[in-house]
Amino acid sequence: MIVKYKKSLNMPRGKIIAQASHALSSLVLGCFDFKTGQFRANSLEELKACVQDVQLQAVEDNDFDNSEFLVTIEDHGRTVFKGVPTVTCGLVINKDLAAKLGYSPNFYEESTEDEIQTRLVQVVDKMFARKDFDAAMRRCVALQSLHLIDFMQKPEFVASEDFRKWATGSFAKIVLVGKDNFLTELKEKNLFLDISWDGLDSCVIGPLRKETVSDHTNSLKMM
């Protein structure tokens, strides 16, 4: 399974993570039946294995073939691309495998908010990203979807207004950089939030309304 993104767009690193995560998370959400509150996949371990094995590939425009994508992601240009909607990436997966996992397109209604208030937040340790950014980027993308798989097995999570609004509308994600032991200090707070950890290299929170997490992350900059 590969997420291909346009090399020519010169997206900031955090933007690449967010856009690739849109593609992979779209698969995860599409494997979930919102009517029954359950995943369609016979084996969630197989779904997790696919997510963990995802590869990211920067391609030239001539090699960016929308017809091969299960999911194509178009950014709305709120933070990058000067307000112009722009196709950024797409997910390539064997169609038989996608069917086996129970994928079907998820209902989506475009948000009309000027600034999206409900979002998934990822904080990445600065030194972790510097060591090998390509590997770090892939792990960050996988963690966002693994976070969703784990929490979407909790009925109270799936029933929450924040999640429902996010999953069927805004789908917003933001990637922030933590330094100077920020993640260590954050973990020691034992926050009562929906949060997943990749050691102390990164964490994913939410989706939650902006004000719910801003007290803990407002000192951070976007990657």
C-alpha cells in the first residue's frame, strides 16, 4: 500500500504528513460502518498490518495517475496553496485487498467553516524527525490511522459529536513540532484525552475541538 504525493508542490513536511494521513485515514474510515458502529474487516489485525506497512512516495506530475488511486486527496488551500483547491496525493492499494477489508467510500459533507475547529492533532519530537525524516514521516502517518482504529472500537468515542463531525465533514489534521522534552512532560501530565503514543517520538490527540487541546499545544509551531 502506497501513498503517492506530488513532489512539485514542495509541501512543508508537516503538510505532507497531514495529506498522506488524509489518504490513509480515508481507508480506515471507509472500512467502518457508521450505522452498526463496527469495522467491516474480518480481522482488525490485518487492517492494522496494512496501515503499519504503508509506504510514502514522492512522484513527478507525469507519474501522478489519479486512475490508480482508491482515494484521491484534494486540499482546500486554507493553510497552503493560497486558497486554491489542490490535489496533493492518492492512496494505491490492491482493490481485492480493499474489498476484503470492507472498504467503501465514506459519507462526506464539505465544511463551511473559515477555520476548522475540530481536528486531529499530532505532536512530533523535533530530534526524532531530524534523525531520519522519511522514516519518521511514515511512522507519523501510520500512527494517525492506528490511533483511529484503536479508538473507533470504543462506542463512546464513535458516538461523540467531535468525532462524528470530524469524520464526516472537516477531517482536519495539524502536525506540530515539540522540542526540549515537550513530549515527556506532556505524557507525565496523564491528560484525560483521546491520545496515542509512539514512544516519546510522537503522539496523536483527538479529534477534538481546538480549545480542548490548545492549552497544552499553543506554544508549538506547525511542522
